[in-house]
Amino acid sequence: MSADAAPVATTPVATTPVAAAPVDAKVGDRVVRFDRAERYLHWTNATLFLTLLATGMTLYVGPLSAIVGRRLLVKDIHVYSGLALPVPLLLAYSGRWRAGLRRDVRRLARWSTDDRRWLLSLGRAKVRIGKFNAGQKLNAIFVAGCIPVMLATGSIMRFFKPFPLAWRTGATFVHDWTALTLLVVIVGHIGKALAEPIALKAMRRGTVPASYVQRHHPRWWAEVQGPEVEAEGVSVDAP
């Protein structure tokens, strides 16, 4: 090239970062399982639920209460964490970022013949699983249903003056047993997540390998078929 020749202008190739990719999009050899809004919702709810369980156990278990002390502070943390419980879900479901969450909520509410077979066989039946299996659907439905129950019964227990004694007694009974059931379910959920590191990383980073989707979630894989998102220069570890 001669010295007088003008340099050729190059236009960088636009790429789609994983953090901005929509749910179900293929990014190179990976599939977006959860977008940023869903992951923020999950970890915020997890923090609130764990805070509620920890403070609730401190309030109800005498030895723990004696060790921790500051009972009034623990009680206030418990109350305000409970009142904040529906806020993350409302924010995630009402903003312009809700597309992925709404799509997954519809999936969680839709039950197929394969889901029923999987549930009746306790996960042993060979079925075409979608994005969520029947156990994950039950877990999500139960936890979501616990939010208004715990909020209503906890409010009656905290702001008890307007309510008759029968209401307060019933609210305490329902609140305590629902909390105990939640503790069992959440411990099981954590154990299951630790046993499946790929699924756990998906809730941290948002993506799973496409080969994993093909092998373990064939019905979901059929849904996400389409043009791949340009993946050159994309870091799949982006938060």
C-alpha cells in the first residue's frame, strides 16, 4: 500500500452481552436460563426468607434467644423483613424488565402429562422435561403462596389490637407451622441446588451449556431453537 493511501475505516462487530440477552436466547454454546431481573429477585427473596427464618428461630427457641440477646432488635428485623417480602416480586413483575419473569411464571403454572408422570414416579419416570420439572414447579408455587399467608398472619400477630383473640390464636398457629414447613422446603431446596452445580451457576450467572439443555430439558430445548445470538467476544460469566 502506498504512503498516500487513506487508511480503511473498520466498524467493530456489534455483539450482544450475556447480561442483556433475553431469557431462552442462545449465546454461542450456552442458553440464557435466567435474566438479570429473575436472578436479582431470587437472591433478594432468598436473603429475606433466610433472615426471617433466622430471626424467627431466635425469637422462638429459648437458648438461641438467650445467646443472641437484643430481642427487640431481632423482633424489629423480623417484622420489617416480613413486610418487605412482597416488594421484590412486585418490582420485578411491574417493570419493563419483566418479560423473562412473566414467561417463566406461565411455564410454572402450566402442567403437562409428563409433569404429572414425573411427580407420581418421584422423578424416576423417563419424560421430556421442560425448563422446570414438576418438583421445581411445586416449590415455586408453594413459596409464592407462603408470601401472602405469612404476611397476613404476621401482621395480625404484630398489630393485634383490632383483631379478636380467636384470630390471633389462629394466625399464630398458621404462621408457626407455615414457617416450619418453609424451613424444611428451603433446606431441601439448598441441598438440591448444591447437588446440581450447573443449575446453581445458572442462578448466579444466568446461562447453562446448550448440551445440558439438550440432555436434561428436551422440551425446553425445542422451545429455544432459533438463530443464535452473536457470541464473539462475549463473556458468559458476566453477572
